[in-house]
Amino acid sequence: MCNSRGRPWTGAGFKTSWRKACEKAGIKGLTFHDLRGTTVTRLALAGCSNAEIGAITGHSPKDIDAILHAHYLGGQRELAAQAIARWENK
């Protein structure tokens, strides 16, 4: 991906653009990594495998498991409900 000038993002340029976008959207206290973690969670809830999630986000399967278990799903109720529904519909 390139910036508005057609050049690759620099770390500082991306950080500045991210900050401006968050300010414009009224988002406070989140980082780009939070967005990636949320994407991991949403893809898992949509039924994607770790391999599919990693292909999209660039995370390793180990990192995906860590994100899902430690930070986002807690008790994993939604995933459990989806698994039971799949099992019942066999």
C-alpha cells in the first residue's frame, strides 16, 4: 500500500495518518494493533480457520490463538455457540 503521494508508508507517516483518522472518527485510546486484533476476533467468529485469519492479518497461528484466548474472547461464548450450531446441523 502506498501513501497519498504514491510512495510506501514510513512508520512516522502511517502513525500521523492513523492519529488523524482516529481523531476525525472520534476514536480514542486505540492503536492499529487493536484493529488487527479485532479483525482476528471477527474473522474467528465468522468461522474462519487460523490459517485463513493469518493469511489476511499476517499473524502466526500461535499469535492468533494468543489474541483470541487472552484478549478478545474471554469465555468464548459466541464461538462455543457457533460450534454447537454447526455440530447440530450435521
